[in-house]
Amino acid sequence: MLPIEALQEKIRQSELGQEWINNPLLDRDIWSLEELGYAAEELKIKSKRNIIFKHFSLPWLKLLTKSTVLAMVKSKFSLDTVVHKVCYLKQLNEFLVTEGYFQPELLDESILQKFVTTGSKGVRSHRLSTIAYVTRLWREEQWLMLSYTPLKYKQETPKVEVVPEEVLHQVYENFDLFPQPLERLFRLQLALGVRIGEMLRMPRQCLKKEGKQWFLLRWLEKRKHWRFSQIHPAVAELVKEQQKFLDKQFGSNSDFDKLFCKTSNINDGTKKSKRFEKEPIYLPELLSYGSISAWLREFSEKTSLKDKQGNKFHLTSHKLRRTKASIMAYCEAEDEYIAAVLGHGSLDMLPHYRKRSLERLEKEVNAKGYVDMYGRVTSFKPRKRRYEKLAELLKVSTPLGECHRPTMLGDCQYRYACISCDHHRVTLEDKPKLKTDIQRLQQDLREAETVGQERRITEIKRLLVLLKTRLQGLKKLENLRE
């Protein structure tokens, strides 16, 4: 049996424990997160104030958990990580009591493995990482020597949950249901791809202009610093609208220094009304995660968001962020650029966005694959709408490929020069014609070079580049289908 006094002595003699064994926090069961060094601003946004230890019934595990928290704080672990690990250590406490293991010397690897392998996939994953971390820490500091070898689960591909196109269309159709500040917040998040916590920390005076370029000041959560990022003028206009709203609501000289304020639905201080049914009250206070989640949850219900299969779709702020990442991957943006925009600490998640984007592209090219003048694979089809029948009659036939102008009415400035037009598309059926044209142009080029026709040489080379680019795009299309 390991008396609590003996455990205290082990902690006192350890390298880490020497710093805090006499810390008065160890005698308390409620710890203020602000006392531990976490910013008051972050605590308000995440609606967290304290870590509570009074639910630990095993004294030795309570002391180890408190010491573990102090070790994590010293190592600058994130607030969420600390809170989650305490949560799973509480679950370990309950598990051990239920199973009848009240003393640490009774623990062996089989008991810890049983705890780790119980529960849903998500729970098992978090329990595994928590037990792996604490047993290693306790062993290194010689607080408690537990034998534990983490199970090597096959790492599953993270589920990249984005907002499907059909749902995104529904969201945009109903955006005006939100109070204007929240509508601007979610539009900005989708445009910027930032974390919701970064959005809520954005300062009121976050814009600057250099020449014709606009820049936005944002907090990078993973890198723990502020940075100005260049933005589109339309994004700057959205930010300026929100700044004007705050000036009108609280006055331009208000001390409130955040871009987004609290949006409340409280009546007479007690009863909470349903959102979207009454004008909200705006307060010069920080918005919280909980409030954002509640607004999005009720928005999903009120608008009956549904995917293609008719299933209910629950909108979350992180899905908006992931949608931005997926769109950039689909548009073939560089990995480093996507990571910079999203504020990723590493490139680990990007292959999963690319995989999902590739799956989407494969579905499109299997339906009907086109290649444009830039060699890009696309499934774009002309939108004829009300002029559909008339467009078929007036359609310009081209010697190679299809014309994908949005409307076929009116004359075309590229008539007889489709190869240089943005609206021109080719398919795999056009590949033999492309090769034949390239051969003819190469013959023409040799003849022009023989007689020294410089202007003709330049024009033929330009056409060859356009045709070869299309051939390269068709090769991509073939590879996707294979």
C-alpha cells in the first residue's frame, strides 16, 4: 500500500515536484484557470473558469492528477488539452472504483488496457493518449511506476466534415435570418477559413491599407502570435460594415475592443427566448463558443438543412473552416499556402483535404470530362436556362471541341479562333484531332522558319502551346479515370 504521504515525498524529491510541492493549490479542489496562467479572454470565449478535483475519490490519483496539471501548464499545453486530460483521469477514477482497484499497486497493464479499450472510438482514442502521456510522465518523474505499452491502433483517416455544395446553397439563401453581426461573422469565417476562437479574438481595429491592398490582423492559435494577412477588398468591406455597426451600437469611443460582441436573447433577466423569433440584445462583451454553437444549431433546425440524401445537416463553425480548406484544395492551391491561410501548425491534415477533393473531382470527370484552354480538368457545362432550346438552334459549331459560353445569343468575338477562348472545351474524343492539328502546325512552323516569316512563326508557336496544354489536360483526365 502506497500511503499518500509517501507519494507526496516522491513528488517532492522529483525534479518537477520540487517547484510546487508546497504550492497552496495542492490543498484545494477548485483551481482557477486564470491562476494557472491562461488568458481571461480565452476563458470567456471558451466559457471555462475552473478545474474541479472534488470528484476524485482516490486520494493518490487526485494528487497525481493535480501534479500532472501543473506539469502540463509548465510545458505550455493548450487549455483544451489540460481540461480533456483531467476529464479522462476522472473517468479512470470512476473505472477503478467500479472495478474495485483502490490502490495503485494493484494496477497492472491488463487493467489499464481494459480502461482504454472501453467506450466509443472517440473515447478510446482520448483515453489511449491520456494514459500513454500520464504513465510516461509519472514513470520519468518516478512518482508512480506503472507498466503500460500503448496499443498501436491503425490510424484512421480523419473524417473531414465540410459543408456540401447543396447545403452551402441553403445556408447562403438563409444567411439573412441571422442577426447582422453573426451573419457577417460566419461569412467572414467561410471567406477566411480561420478558427472560430480566432474570429472571436479579432480586434475591432483590425484593418490596414497599404496602397490599394487591404490587410487584416488575426491571431494564429497554433503559432501563438498576431499577423497581418492580405485580404480581398470585398472582405475588407464586410469588416468595415461590422466596425460601423459597433460604432453605432456602442459609440466610436467605446472601450469594447473586439470586432464581434455578445448577441443575447435574454428577457427580463431570467427567461430565455428562442433565437430567430425576437430582436437580440447586443452587449459589449465577448462572444462564447457555447453561444455560437447554439445559434448554428437552431439555424440548422429552423432552415431544415438537408444533404442530397435528405438527411438533416447540423452546421458547425468548424465545418465552415474545413469547407474553405476543401475549396482551396479543389482549386489546386499549394499546400504551404493552404496551411498559411488556415493557420495550421503543420501540413499533416492537408492530404486528407486533397483526398476528398480528388474524390469529388473523380465523380465529376466520370460524368463528363472536359479540359479548358489552361489544361484544367473540369465538368463545367453551359448554363442555358430559359434560352435552352434557342441556344441549341444558335449554337456555334467549332472545328474542334465544344463552346461553353454561358449564353449562345449574340455574336462571338472569338469566332474562328475558339482555341484562344476561355469558353472552349475539349474531351477525350477530340484527342486524335488535336494530335493531327499539332502535326500540321509543326509542318507549317518548319516551312515558316525556312523562309524567315517571323510573325507567322510567333503565331504558330502560340497555337502549339495552346494545343499541347489541352493535350496535357486530357492526359490528366485519362489518369483520373484510370
